[in-house]
Amino acid sequence: MIERIGDFLLHNLVVLLAVVLVPMKWVILRICGDSEAQAVALLSVPEDLCYVLLGLILGDLTNSEGAFRKYFRASAHATMNILVTAGINVILAIFIHMLSKWSADHFKTWRAARELQARPASETVQEHLPLPLTATEMSIGTIQIRSFTSFTLLYAFQLVISIWWLEWIARIVANPTAS
């Protein structure tokens, strides 16, 4: 049993690192009680996955018997191929970061609209004229739906891209001889 667990962890090191390190950040923030940072940490999971994978790719450059060197062994330029892979990872991280900023804006708008809608009707701001309640509720509801839908789609797209990249890197690390 221990042999199987060790073999699984050894062959799925990339997945293990991503699955353990990325949520560890959220757990630490949860223990510290920083609820605002918890939301930010969950929103940054796809980007964090890219950074974990970049570390694994660049770490392989120092190892002459690394998984990426074995994967690209048929090429005359294995080191350059590893650097190109790292470059693709950096471009992917930049793209995911841009999507992350966009989805975080939608998430903040959704949360603000939700909090505004949850506010009691008796609570009004003195400087502003009160809006008709039905028009306000419809506008806030529309903002909530649009913002949450946009956030969900953008976040799902980030996850799909980062998990696809994680899967490709994990296949190389788990079986570097199959190029």
C-alpha cells in the first residue's frame, strides 16, 4: 500500500504540488481570518498554477537528467525547447493575469451589488435622492446577474486553460520518454 502511494506521488508530482501548494495559501489565509484575502486567493488559483508550473519547468533546466530534457531528447536544441516551454508558460501567465483582473472586477461588482441589495430600504444616504424601489431592485438584480455570469465564465476559462497546461506538463513529468 505504501509502495503504491509513493509511486503515485512520484509519478504525479506536478499535480501534487499544484493541488497542495495552491490551496495551502487559502488555508493559511483562512486560519488568519482574512476573509477579503481569501476571495483574492481563490480568484488567483489559475495564475498560481502557472507559477508553480513555471518553477518546475525552470527547475528542470538545472538537471541534466530532468523530465523535459528526456522529453525533448530527440531535438538538437533541448535547452532551447525548455526555454520556449517556459516562455509559453510566461505568456500564458500574463494572459491569465489579464483575465483574472477582468474577472476580479466583475466579482467585486457582483459583491457590491449583492451588498447594496441586502441593505435595508430604511437605510438611505442623505445626499442622494431616493430612487423608486422597483427600478432600483431591477437594476441591481441585472447588475448582479451580468457581473456574476461574466465572472463565472471568465474564471472557468482561466481554470480550463491552466488545467490544460497543468495536464500537459504533468504528462511530461510523469512519462518524460514519450515525446
